[in-house]
Amino acid sequence: MSYLAGMLSLPRISAVSLLLGFVGVGGASGCLYDSGNRCDPGQSYDPSSGLCVCSKASNSVTGDHGCVPCGKHELAQNDACVCEPGYQKPSGGTSCEIIPDGLGDACTADQDCATNPAFNVCHPSGDSGYCTNGGCASDDDCAGGYACNLTTTPSYCQRPPTGQTMACQSSADCAGYEASYCLTIMANACFVQCSLGGSDCFSGWECCDLPSLSFGVIKQPLCVPSGTCHR
């Protein structure tokens, strides 16, 4: 995240369910074994868990009633619909947008951002930077799933955190990405670490006190989709 940024559609997930089952049990929808009719359409039986799971071929995720297909230019990953390569979802948006040429190109100075005159600002990020546009007033001034960051002067269109919601088995898999924390409890996905009360999270995400909500099982506050950190 792809990140993944802003790239999820998780209105039904709270921080507690993030702890107990951010992606379900292997994408399980809770079907019990039935020798006559094991699973619903779009699901396959997982003998290791004894549950029905959304099949990869269905490109769908677990919903309240069976599997829900992902939308246009979306792929099912970690039981969430994420944008396919070359696309990103705007913060709070419902559909994936194509990333224009030049947006997000690696750079070290503004002079490196010559591919597209619309994205002629090199914003520093880690050891390098990325091409974007500055002077935005709202997310409407940003393209490709970027969001307007108004906390700096001048403002600029901020890229979604790299690696966000990327699949992982340990934080070593998230190393080098902005989403550097691997949440291994059910999710197995990379998340951005944050400071409570700070501004570490991408637009449309919020810093959640998961250590308190999980009674210390999760050691680090993490950015989660806004509205899902139910205290």
C-alpha cells in the first residue's frame, strides 16, 4: 500500500474485531461442514479449519451474508478489497482511480519531476522522495488516491503510506515500508505505527490505542480506517 492505503473498504470492522478477526479466520464466513452442501456460491471448503472460505477465483471478501465481490480494478487480499497495481482509492472513496503518469515517481529534487508538469513538486520521504503537486486546498485537488496534507506549509498531495495492508508474516516483511508493523493476530498485514494524538495517519485513517483495547496483546498504536477504532 499499496498500499493500501487508503485502499480498504472496512466499515463493518471495529478495533476489537481487528484484534479478534480483521480478516476473519482465513476469510471464513462461518459455514459449518455439511456433507450435502458444504459452502455457498463463491466459497470453497477448507478442511484444515473446517470452514467455508471465499475462493480466490471468486475475487470476493467475507460479508455479513456470504462472500461479497470486489469492485472494478479491485483485488481480494487479506479478506479486503484493494486496488490493483496502477490504481489507488482516494481517502473515503468507493472506487479505485488510475495513477496518472509522473505521480509518485521517485525523485530527489523538483527538477526530477519532469514527466508530467501537473506533478512538479518533489516531496521528501525517507531516503528519497516522490513527485506530486503542491498548494492543494482539499482532497479534490489530488489525483490517484493521494490526499491533501494541510498540516504543512505549503500544503501538498500526500501519497498513501507504502506497504499499508500488504500481506506479511512478521515485521521483517514490512521493513523498508512506511507501514512497518506486521499485525500477526489474524490479519497478517502491515500497518503504520502512530503516536496517540499525533498526525501520523493518512487521511481517512486514525491512530487507535490498540494496546489498551487488546489488553496489551498488541504492543503498538496503529493507524486504522477512521470510524473503526471503537473504544
